[in-house]
Amino acid sequence: MKVLVVIPVFYPGGIWLDCVLAIKTQVFQPDEVLIINSGASDSVVELASAEGFHIVDIDKASFNHGGTRQFAIDIRPGFDLVVFLTQDAVLANTEALNNILEGFQDKNVAAICGRQLPRPGAGPIETHARLYNYPDVSTVRSLTDASLYGLKTAFMSNSFAAYRIAALMDVCGFPDNVIFGEDMFIAAKLLMAGYKISYSANACVYHSHDYSLCQEFSRYFDMGVFHSREPWLREQFGSAEGAGIKYLASELKYLAKYGLWKIPEAFLRTVFRYAGFRIGLMEKHIPMNIKKKFCMNKGYFN
């Protein structure tokens, strides 16, 4: 099967060289690596081009998490599988691409999410987030698991994810205008269409963030906006708040062992996250100028 790797690139920073080298040293080499460039520097583009990656430029204002990824698929017909990476995700070993694609041996699997490991130097709060959301045990889920896992049934992250393109097109592809969560959106659609989605614990990237409190608020505000505009997700799979309580309990237990001094910060971050999410759910009643200040994905409200 023909495999396309797609990476949307804006301002990747110094980690970009690591991202590129990690792809070039994979045991499995994709048929094409496509860079969707919405404003990267000349040096970033030149490095990608020198390694044989294909570059497609788009206007920064036209970037959208779902629409841009679907655009990449549409302009490259003839591929069977697509792997999405983000510009700050570094494949953890030479087998990462091979391992994430192995799951497609099951013909009913339409999407596979790889495991994200904390970046080198990550603090205890950042590390716990990755260990909690990306465990070391692989799983395969179908719609029948929704009663057990709730919204987590449709968990997916396009920082490192692979899709069967025929299945994507069967559910009309990625949404063309979402502020956030295009990965969960499409995973839910695939589940509802009768496909299975997989989590591959042995397909790993280094990818984590040390968000400020304001960034935490903005990220969860965007999440709230997403769920406000896509209410069918919560209706089909359940609320997200219950998962937050379980996460906090796990975080406090982890910090009690590895970062006791971070517990007050963890509580404060929880307040910012919850406030951001709840306010995002009410975004229809918020003036546009305030929404633009609150959100992380600034271009969405243009």
C-alpha cells in the first residue's frame, strides 16, 4: 500500500531538524512526505526540500486543523494510507512508522493513534500528562466500547496518527472548519460508521508541552468551543468532565511521588482548564473580540 506522510508546518523552531532526521532514518520509508507550509522560514523549507520532502505553500489565514489535513489528502490522490505528524513531534526510534502501520493488518481498523512520550527535560506535570493519556498497553476499540470508555473511545491525536484513506472518504473526510479536535471528530465518525480505531503503544514520538496557565485556559477554551459546536459527540459518547476528575486524581498521586512541590500548581491548572472549557461551551454568548482573546487558535474567528 502507498503511504503518504503529512506535516503542517508554521514556525517549528529548533526541533525541526530532529523531526526531519527522525523521518529520514526510519526503517520504513513512506512513498512521499508532504509539508503543508503556512509561514515557515526559508531555512525550514530548504531543509525539508533538501531531504526530498514535497512542499505546498498555503496562506496562513487559510489554515484549519481539519480542512488543511483534508486538503493535503485531496491534492495527493492515489495513496492508501496517510500518517499525520505535527511539526514538534519527533519519531522516537527507527521503527516508529513501521509500528504504527502494522495495525492496518486488521482490515476493520481505519485509524491508529501512536504513543506520545514526554520530551527530554519535561517536568513532572508535563510528564504525567503523557503517561496518563498514552499508556504502554495497545488497544483496539469499536463503538460498542462507548459504554465503558465514554468520550475516550474516540480518543485520537494527529500529532502522530495514521488513517486508511478509503475509510476517511467513506465518512466524508476531515471537517473543513473546526477550531480544534479534528482527530476526535473523525475518529468518532469512523466508529459510528462501524470501523475500529487502534492505539499503538509501540509506535512512539516525543511530543509534549509546558503550557503556561494562560495557554492552558486557551487550549481548553478551544476544546469547549469545539464541543459546543459539535454537540453530537457528547450526546453519542458522553461528557468530558468525568474524565477530568479521574485525570486530576491520577495527577495528584503521581505528583505525590515525583513532584510534591508541584501539587499547588496542579490544582491551579485544573481551575484554569475547567474554566476555559466551561466558558468555551458558552462561546455563543461571548462577544467576538473576547473570543479572539481567549482562544489559542486565533485564526479560527477571523
